[in-house]
Amino acid sequence: MDVWFCVIRRNRAGVFDVGSGSVAGFFERLHRAMAIFAAHDLIAFCEGAFIYGDYQDLDPTNEQVFFYTRSLGASSYLVILNFSSRSIDYTLPQGIQAKDFKLGNYKDSGDPAGATTLHLRPREARIYKN
């Protein structure tokens, strides 16, 4: 089962705050957007990676940051979620860069393209295309 389906299911059970700036709110908006893309045959936005792509957790022991990739063929996306109520400076694993910011629950990523250290704001969620 996809990770974001689990987040949305928990959200509907009333466990998470779904305010517009929350991580759960981000996934709720992503879920709605993907439903619209599918209904209008616009799923090419993510080239199927979020639906059919391979999932790899890149930092499974971190309790504050959830960092993973979804990849399908030549398409690869980085997803990073700060579950903390504090800002965090998060250094990406060696060889990984946050290249092309696509979506987040803040207006911008706040970090330059190609960054290897991300300055994550409280409860921030981001998607990058790599």
C-alpha cells in the first residue's frame, strides 16, 4: 500500500491535523490532485512514478524526517517530510541532491536547486523531481 494512502486513512480517522500547512493536509491535497489528474488523463504529471514506481526509504531510522524516493524508469522523485514542530537542517545522503522542487506545503522550498542540505521548516513536506 502506498505511504500517502496510509497517511490519508489515518487523517480520516481524525488522528492528524489537516490544516492547510500540515503534512497531512499536504497529502490530502496531493491525493485530490492525483484523482483529478487520473480523471482527466493527466497522470503524466508524475509519469506514473507515484502510482506504479518503486518505493525506497532513504532514512528508515530517523524519527523526525521521513525521506524516500518513488522511481519508475527514468522518472525519480524525492519526498521529504519533517514531522517535527521545529525547523531542521537535514543533510541528504551522499550522492543525492534536491534538484527540481515540484510541490510542498509552503510556497517555495527555501533551498536552491541542487542543495545537499535542506532547511526544513516545521511540519514541512516537499517533493522534488530528480
